[in-house]
Amino acid sequence: MILAVNTNYTKTTPFEERIRLIKNAGFKGVIMTWNGSDVFQQELLCVKENCLRIESVHAPFHMMNNLWTDENPMESLIKLHGAIDSCHNFAIKTLVVHCTDTLDPPAVSECGKKYFKGLIRYAKSMNVDLAFENIERPEYLDVIFGECDDTNVKLCYDVGHENCFSKGSDVLSKYGDRLKTLHIHDNDGTADQHIIPFDGNIDYSRFIAKLKELDFYGIIALEVMRNRTDMYNDLSDEQFLAKAFSAAKKLFEMRQG
């Protein structure tokens, strides 16, 4: 049983200590974040020293809208190419990518399609899968998946995002055949809170049933945040991760059942 959690569940604890606590909680895998080649290499060394599996790497996303407007796209492209290069250099197969950023992204454009197609081609040449994540506006996935049928174009399904941003969009029914990795967290439907599964109002029985329907038995990977709400203010990192591991294990057992 391999259960994974994001390494940036908090930013107040040093990275090395977070990794030690993640391992001690029982997790055997992690979702990493790319913050530059040098930093990523140092963090990766720490992860490997603790014998944790890298489930996926999350690419930078705060300037993704620039790819659709053609305003200073190079900064985003350089970072994305850097993340792809790091995945290639360290034999990490899956890079999670956002199509946009913010609730009100620019309109779909030909320049945006061109840039994303170029990224996909480059990633393919580096033997890296790009797992596009459903975020605020999942209709942009329709554009990417509609325009690109490359074998390295995959889906990162975020169950929390669908609950708070696009309830009823049923991304898994549309693109479940491309499902590569999961981001599992909870919320109350009003905001992207990234709380521990079963602490919000997501119906995980439906989610698990859908995974079974798709015959998806990949890693149960949580993307939870300790400080997005005050729900966990009284918990230590150890207690937070223990609670997260218990929820991940419950999801695993539901899927196996």
C-alpha cells in the first residue's frame, strides 16, 4: 500500500523536517513542487534519502494566464521547461500542469494553443507526461484535450477543485481514460480549502465508485494544507499528518473493498 501526500502541506516547518514527519506518519510517496532546478535537486535528495517515492511533481502555475495573452510568456515557458528538464534528469514520469490561473482567465487564443502544443511536444521528447489538472475553469481542459491527442497528455484529477469550482462538471467521465494521477482533498464547497478528506462535504463514496469504474488503482495521493483554514490550529504537524494518513488509508480500503 503506497499512500502519498504533498510536501508543501505547510511552509512553516523546514523541508527536511517535513519529509521526516511524512515518512514517520506512514506515507511512502510524495507530491513535490518545482521551485527552481537547484532547490528541487536539493529537496529531491532529501526525499530519496528517506526512501520516499515521487508520485508526481507540480509545475509552477502563477503565470499560466500569460500563455493565453502572449504577454511576457517567456517567463512561464522557461519555468515550465525547467520543470520538464528536472523530471527528465531524475527519471520522474509525471509533471502536473495548470492550464490557467485565477477564476477569470483570458479567453482561449491561438497563441495559447501554440504554446501548450510546444510544451507537450517538448515534454514528449523528454519522456515526461504532462498531467493537466482541473482547476477553476475545467473547460480549458476541453481545449487542451481536444487539440492534443499526444500519448503524454494526461489528466490530474482534483476532487476538491471540482467540489468548490465546478460541481457537476464530471471531469472523470469526460477524461477518465487519460487519468494519470490524483489530488485528493476536501472542502465545504465554498472555497479551495485543501482540508483532509472527510472533514468537508465531498461524497467520497461516489468518487471511489468512479475510480473503480475506470479501473484506476494508482496511488492515493493527498494534496492537503494545514494552514488554509483554522481547523487544524490546535494540531501539531505530527497530529495533522497522522489524521491525513488515516483518511488516505480509509480511501484506499474503500477502493479495495
